[in-house]
Amino acid sequence: MRPSDYNIILNVDKEKQVNVLLNCYTGAFDLVNDDVAGFLKGKNASENISEESINKLIERGYLTSLSSDDETLLIKKIAESIHDSVRFQSYNFHFIISYDCNLRCVYCFENGISTHGTNWPKEKITKNQVDKAFQVIKEKVDLKKSSNTIVLYGGEPFLADNYDIVEYIINKGEEIGFQFNVITNGYDADKYIPLISKYKNFTLQITIDGTKEIHNVNRPHYKNKDSFEKITNNVDLLLRNGARVAIRINADENTLIKIDELTRFFEEKGWMKNRNFSTYLALLVADMDNCSILKNRNTSAPTRINQSEKSLNHIKLLSKYYDLIKNGTLQETVLCQDFNIFSIIKNILIGDGRIVKRSVFCGAQSNNIIFDPLGDVYSCWEVVGISEHKIGHYVPDFLIYQEGIDKFFSRNIGNTSCLKCQYNLICGGGCMGPGALANDFTTKNCNDFQQLFNFIVKYVYNSYLAENL
Ligand code: SF4
Ligand code: SF4
């Protein structure tokens, strides 16, 4: 018997000698003392451990008779079986109405498509294309292999000029029971009020980068530098007309300094009390290679974003966020992006104890179908519009290429560099976007997952368990 390679052992209380012990493939979770933790880490011999404890460690899978290679093979099989159980089972359909956009965000991840904001493509999805897409959607709905939500994406899906075609999509989707998520910058959302108030089945994700001055530097309209005013007025209108609105706050150091000012603004608007309103902080990540638009602009933004890249990361953002909650600067209704780790850990430590295993990070590896205005199909938001990464086409007919399946729909933690990681069946291997852009589908993308996990385990332990021990 030897300690499993997949034990996660975290000291959460030095004084009381408490360690959280988890194993992501056996699904076991326990609190153990330093002797047991040291033994499993190979630091202590077994003399200090009772026979009963050893038996329990075997029973719970922390000690295994499998060799390291056999254990890795087992993880690979588990990963494949989980992937098979979700892949192509419940398709998520998305429409890219066009790749065009009316904002010129300094960090736009679609800078490659728009030639750094200077040449946005103008093709718009046509009625004929939408009809073709709905043939596919209906077929999957009839087979009960579809989620109940259609996502509208871009570019900017809610451009004023897109109204007619968006209405056409919504009417068709409505007929067969879909609701809609719209990833929009919100600038022209007022034009969509007739549609939104008619159906009331919309959730809009709108990004605000901070207070007015910060937002307007990062996310100017191509004509009107003050996009903040228009967007926030539109949020009022949307909420009044029954839409659900989630505000994503892309945060860097500057955003955090003035975060209380921003949330006060939300309160004064009455948004925080509206049950259809939610908001969360997310790390502002600029792709500096794609950020050369900054070099042509006479603003302070380049330095600011460079600085933020160096100074803020996921773990710092989350720890500052918890401080702000603790000292009352932020209400608990303001959330912080944590890749769902908090609720996973809360469930393990103080819920039913179950570890929900996954072997992929998101639908791009299992169920996403993104219809674009060129008749192409993609599965990953991060690479849309980059022809070499399309996975198929839907005009003249729907076809997913074997190469698309091999690259995007086959990636799971069992065939990536995540295979040996103790966190793999909880993490899912991270967003595949950066790997896909580099044409490497086996690479990991940790995004500080392990550090975030360890940090949140300590936070949950101290907040909910410590005082009862
Ligand atoms: S709103 Fe989105 S697509 Fe438009 S410029 Fe900003 S990041 Fe790019
Ligand atoms: S992405 Fe990183 S943390 Fe996640 S499973 Fe892979 S190696 Fe582990």
C-alpha cells in the first residue's frame, strides 16, 4: 500500500493541527491531524498512526495498492467515461449575429478579427442561414439532446442594425421553447426593448469595467467616448422591462480602488434590490499581443493594463474581494468569479460531501455548436472567426469535421498534461482557448486553479468549520 498520487492535503489550522484531506477520484473528504498528513506526504513513518486509522485510509482510497502507472491509467479511464457521458448529450446552441461591434475595447479579444478595431467584418447572418441552423436545432430538440437556452454572441449581437435578424431568431426559438442569453455590451440594448418586453425570457450579460472614467477609457464607443452613460441608462430600461441583467465587472487594481463608488452607483439606481439583477467581479485579462491598438492611442490605458497584468491575478483578486466583503465595503450579493470553486468546496466541506467530477472545463469540449455569419460552425468562444479553428459548417448542409471532433470534442483531462494533477477531476483542465490558439490541444491552462482551490478551502474551513472543532 502507498499513498495515492491524487491526494490533496492542505493544512488549514496550524495550532490545532487540522488538515483537509481529499481525493478527487475516490471522492473522499476527511479532516486529519498532522501525523496522518505527514504520513501520507511521506514525511512520517506509520508508527504514529493507529491500525484503525490505516484501515480507514485504505478504505477511503488515500492508500492504494495500485502502482503509480495503474492509478494514472485509472484516471484516464474515469476521465474518458465522464466525457462520454456528457459529450453530444445536450447541445448548447449559439448564434454569432455578426463579427461587427460598436465599441473599441482596448483589450478586445477579437482584435485579430477586426484588425485591432480598424476593420470590423460586416457580414451579418442571413434568414436562410438561420433557417438552416434551426433545422439542426429542431432535430436535436426532437431527440431531447438540447439545452433550453440559445446564446447570442458576437462581435456585438445587439447592434441596432441587427434588430430584424435577431427578432427572426427569437421568434423561431420562442416557438420551440427556448430562452435567450445575450452577451452584449449593452450600448444599443434600448432598441431591443420591444422584443424583450414581449417575451421576457432574456438574460443579458453586460460588462462595466468600473466607475465612469475607468469604463470609458477601457470600453469607448467608436463615436461616443462616453459609453458608460448610455449603457447604464439601458440597464435601467432592461430591468424595467423584465429582463435579467448580469453585470460583469472586469477588474484591475484601479477598478478595485473605486469599487465602493461603483456599487454605490448600482444601489442608487435601485439595481441591487432588483431580483433580476446580479453582478460579479472578474479578472481583467488583456491579451497584450493583441493589444497593440493601445500603442496607437494617446491614453493612459496601456500602462494601466500592463500594470494590472503584473499586479493583479486571480488569487489576489479573490483575496481582496473577501477582504472587501469582510470589512463591509461590498455586499455579499456582489460575487467574484472563482470558476465555481467556492460552491464545490462548500458542498464538500459542509454540504453532502459529494465531489462532482468533471473531465472537461466547458461545453467547447462536449456540446457547443456556434453558428457564425459565414456559414461556419465553431465550438469555442475564444477562437470564433479564426477559420482554421472552425469545426464544421451548416451551409449548405450541417457537417462537423472529424478534425473538429478530434481537436475540440476529444480533449479531456485524460489526454492532456493535466493527467497527473491531483485537482484534475475537479478542475476539468481549464479553458482550452489559449491552447487552441497555439494549436496545442493537450496543454493545461491552470489559471491559478490550485492556488484558488487551496485558498478557498482555508476560507470555507475558517468561516464554517473551525469554531465547531
Ligand atoms: S464589446 Fe466585445 S467585441 Fe466589442 S470591442 Fe469590446 S470586447 Fe470586443
Ligand atoms: S489546468 Fe492545471 S489545475 Fe487544472 S487539472 Fe490541469 S494541471 Fe491541474
